[in-house]
Amino acid sequence: MKIVTLCKEGGCCPVVRITDDGVEIGEKDNICALKKDEWEVLKKKILDGEL
């Protein structure tokens, strides 16, 4: 599992958790869970400048 924090300093800070099964993005009770193929689509759209 890989965890990436999306803020510079403490406090409420969303994270991205990447596992073999998928990806979770968010914090505490506000989580978006993506399957591996959904994550790949999102990642491609970001890298291609669509988002």
C-alpha cells in the first residue's frame, strides 16, 4: 500500500491510498473509492490535461 498526503502541513488533510485492489481518496468520513480501472481512467485524464 502506498499513501500520499495532499497537503503541506497537519490538520484536515486528504490522502490517496493506493492498494492492489484500487484507490481511496479523501479524509475521515469523506472517501471516494475507485476500482483499479477507474483509477487508471482518472489518472490518464489528469495526465492528458483534461482535468
